[in-house]
Amino acid sequence: MNPMRTQVGIVGGGPAGMMLAHLLHRAGIESIVVEARSREYVQERVRAGVLEQGTCDLMREAGVGARLAREGITHHGLELRFGGDRHRIDLSGLTGGKTITIYPQREVVKDLIDARIAAGGAIFFEADEVGIRGFDGNAPAIRFRGGGSVQEISCDFIAGCDGFHGVCRPSLPAGALTIFERVYPFAWLGILAEVAPSSDELIYCRHDRGFALHSMRSPTLTRLYLQCGPDDEIGAWPDQRVWAELHTRFAVGDGWKLNEGRIVQKGITPMRSFVAEPMSYGRVFLAGDAAHIVPPTGAKGLNLALADVRVLAAALAKYYADGSRELLDSYSRSCLRRVWKVQRFSWWMTSLLHRFPEDNPFDRRRQVAELDYVTNSWAAAQSLAENYVGLPMD
Ligand code: FAD
Ligand code: DHB
């Protein structure tokens, strides 16, 4: 066994874990990151793509925003499409000039791993059999198998940044957490296609056959999603069927056309809303997907994960500066207030745009009326815009 010691042991090297390690380093606090997957794997995973204004500000303030500033694509609005018509939501005009930025999650993770390595910070990739213990008392530790031997890191605190399927949340004693959950009766099929985006802005589309979303990664890469069955197998969606369905759902009568290209990635994501309360127990603090999941309509998962670790890093900095546990004690409460508002928005965007199998003709008329309201009322559009660009971090 190889014993090590640090101040904060971080389980998970996704966006939450890597940003936490980086913010702690800037505050002069030592940490070690333990990640189950390889560096290549975490840097290549195709996931989220939309950064809120506050997330971009955080990247810039933390000194990891240079490539984001060069390569990120700034958007001032988005399109809601329904009934074969297009309606623009002027995000900037409705929020006093705020924007969102297209910058893929894997680029965020790459920038943070590069910063970590440049700073000489410790990170273990491909850690097997990761476990946490001692967090009830004063001797928390992370144990894992890596490089052929068992390694143990003793620390003051453990940050559980290991995602929804991680080990930290399930390691807490039964009854320590209350779970709030809703599983949706559909999933998203996502593709990455080698073709120029068909629109300068994102398109969220409601159709009687189900939801569709047009997004992008670069001037030559388009990201598209469509609502599919919760148990659909990827094999049931050959490329031709995916394109046919996308053409049908996005159809408008004004000459707009969806560009087709070679599909280079295809995957199905289940949809759920999930919150574990509180987000801390003893000396363990949960952050990001380890504590909560939102359905992806609204693009909030990554942004929420980074908002959590911003609060956690500030709380740890206060503790190490003057020994006060005040901000650590209020960490869960501070985060959950914002988490629940973002849960509400993600649920609302999902119900606004998806076809629910139990919906009757009344529900479908009501849904279209709500879209009509959102696209024609300044107050309703402003509420959508305020949430979409991101609620204040504090
Ligand atoms: P994660 O990114 O999940 O990182 C957790 C890390 O912990 C991973 O690197 C994992 O390998 C590691 N880990 C897990 N278990 C262990 C263990 N036992 N020991 C050590 N390490 C461990 N959000 C959007 O806004 N838009 C999208 O389009 C979108 N698409 C998504 C598609 C998929 C398939 C998934 C799963 C999520 C998607 N999300 C999307 C959500 C968004 O990607 C997440 O909210 C975001 O990744 C959360 O970051 P995180 O660091 O909390 O968790
Ligand atoms: C993307 C994902 C989302 O969930 C969303 O609401 C908008 C864009 C994307 O991957 O680009």
C-alpha cells in the first residue's frame, strides 16, 4: 500500500472535479484527483455544448478562458419552432445584453486538465475499485487500485464529483440523503454530423411526433437531437431513419433546409430529474451530477456542476484561511436554492417541448398555447431568457 496525504481528496475528473481542483490550487489549497477513466476517455466524451454567461465568466476569472475566448461561438438568441413556424427569442435583448457560448464540454475538460498538469497538480487516471471511508469522523480517505497496487489518500475533506453513477453518493449511510426524482417516458437520440450548421442559432423544435434540437460544435460540425422511446436501441435508428425523422420534425414552409452530413457519433441519453439532499454528509461534499441530474432541455447540467464547485471552493478557502466552517455548513443550502430553480426550468422546458405519451388532445392544445404565449409575451419570453442565459451564481 502506498499512503499519500492531501487537504482535499477529489473523486472524479469530469468538469466539476477538475474545476474544483483548479480553483483550490489558485487559493493555495492542495488536492488530489482520482478518476476512474483514462485521460483520453474523459477528454473525448461527447456531452454538453452550451455555456451560460456566468460559466464563461468563471472560466475567464479562473485563468482558463483563453481558448474559450478564441474558439467559443457567442449566441445572442435562439429559435423556438412549432406548428411549422419559426420564432426567435432575443436572449440578449431580453436580459440586458447577456449571451450564451457554444464550447463543447470536452474542451472545458481539456483546458482544465492542461491547467492541472501545468500546475504540477496530482491526478490519477484509470483508478480501479475506488472507495471512500472515514468521512464520519476526522480521518477521511480515498482508497483505489492504480498502477498495480492499492493506494490510499488521507485528506481533510472528500469532494464527490464522480457523476450520477459514481461511488460517493451510494457510500453515504442509508437514510442520510433524501432523494427527489422524476424519470421521463422518453430519451434523446443525439448525433454529431460532419456538416455546417443549418442555422446560426440553436433551434428547439416541438412537433406532434416529438421534440428535436439543432445545435452545433463548430462551423463544420452539427449536433442534433431527437426525442425517442426510453427503451429504444441504437440499432433501431439507422442513419437514414434519423435524417428522415429530423427532416419531418424541423420542416417549415419558408425554404429553410436541414443540411445532412456523415454521422460521426450517435448515442441515446435517458432523461431524468434527480436531487439528493443534503449535498453533504460529515466530511463529504457532493457536487455536480453526483448530487443532481437535470433533463438536458435547457442545457443546464454542466453549468450547474460548475456553479456547485464555485461555492464549494469558496467555502474550503474560508475554512483554510480562518478555520471557520460557516460556509462549509451552508454549502448544501446555498447550492440547493439555485439547483431547485434550475430543476424547475429544465423540467418546464422539457414539458413545453416534448410529446408525453399520456397527453390527450387537450394537453397538446395547451402546450401549443404555452409556446404561443412564450413567443408573443415579452414577460414570458424574458422569463425563459433569464433562466436560459443563467440565473445569478450567488
Ligand atoms: P461527470 O461529467 O459525469 O464527471 C464525473 C467523473 O467521475 C467522470 O469523469 C467519471 O469517469 C468519474 N467517475 C465515475 N465514477 C467514479 C469512481 N467510482 N471513481 C472515480 N471516478 C469516477 N448536459 C447538457 O447540458 N447538455 C447535453 O447535451 C448533455 N448531454 C449529456 C450526455 C450524456 C451521455 C450524459 C451522461 C450527460 C449529459 N449532459 C448534458 C450532462 C452534463 O454532461 C453533466 O451535467 C456534466 O458532465 C456534469 O459534470 P460532473 O463533473 O458533475 O460529472
Ligand atoms: C446542446 C445540448 C442541450 O441539452 C441543449 O439544450 C442545447 C444544446 C448541445 O449539446 O449542443
